[in-house]
Amino acid sequence: MFGGRMSSGAVVTWVLVGLNVLGYLVEWVYPRVVGNYDMFGVAVAHHQWYRLITSAFLHEPGLGGFGPAHIIFNMWALILVGPALEQMLGRVRFLAVYLLSALGGSVFFYFFAAPDQPALGASGAIFGLFGAWFVLSRRLRLDSRSIVFLIVLNLAISFAVPSIAWQDHVGGLVTGVVVTAAYAYAPRRHRALVQSGATLIVLAVLVIGVITRDSQLMTAGFG
């Protein structure tokens, strides 16, 4: 519908679910993986940039805190909206929205949270998919009230519960909306070029954000 190849099923969605579940299982066997790959500002400032993505495939381990509810909700949401989005956008564009939203959430968290505050989870990517669903429903003139309600409800929870990284949720949502809007409203003529350019621009902005925050933390003595 928006330039991607027609696809049957939801291969990318289920692969993403599998990777998240695999990461959760690995945490039970090797608990140290959390501290080595979660989103931790001080570590990112020390050039461990891979944490910006790896943290999106890890969830709160053990039975404390949110426990299994953390990954259960995120995977439920991914299965809820992922297949339809994948079929509308195509596999490549859908994966781009997911990964850029995950990265966008981490970058927002890096920028606006304390550098010694850890975070992990696919919530940034999930909020990005919520944003993508909203954009596509508006583009196709469908009823968007249900997704708006879901976004508002979860944002309210994000700000109300102190232990939730609201920065990650907001960053993922904004990134998902921007990227999907570029995909959905790109003109038919040169559509692939416009969409590719928009993807690279968003990625470049996020990279610049990381570099800027690196510089700030290094100046403050964290780097």
C-alpha cells in the first residue's frame, strides 16, 4: 500500500517476538547479560553505543518489580498491532519503524534521564508501532479513537509510575510517528527515494543526538 512488497503472514513480527523472548530466557540463565547490555547512560558515554539497541531486546528479569508482566505486555502489544502494520508497510519498512523507534526511545532516555539510571525493554519500539498505527489510520481515514485511547492510557501510566522510563516511551512514539508519516505521505513519484531519504535523516538526527549527549556527559566528567 505504501510502496513495500506484498507479504503474507507476519514473519518480521514473529522474529521480533522470538528475539525478545530469547533475550528474556537468556537473562534467567546468565543474569549478567542485563548489566552488560541494558540502557545505561554512563556506559553509552564510554562508547558502548550498542546498548541503545540491545536494551530494547531485554526485559525486567526475575519476579521482582513488574516481573514477567513487562515482557508479556510488550509482546502482547507487538502481536496485536505488528502483523497488520507489517502487511500495510511491507517487511522492510515495518522493521525500519520498529528499530528506529527502539533507537529513538533509547536516545530520548539517554538525553533526558539521569546518566546513572538504567532502563531496558521493548516499550520504545512498541510505542513507535502505536504511533505508526495512528498515522496509518489517519492516512487511510479509519477510526483512530481506539489507538488514541491506548496511547493516552499508556502515556498516563508512564508518567504516573516512577519506575517506568517515560522518556523511552515518548521518544519511541515520536520517532514512530515521524518515520511512518514519511512513509505514508510520500508522493508516489520517487516514493522509494523519499522514504529512504527520510529514514536516513531520522537516523542521522538520532546519531547527532547521541554525539551531543556524549559531549555533554564527557564535559560533566561522566565520559
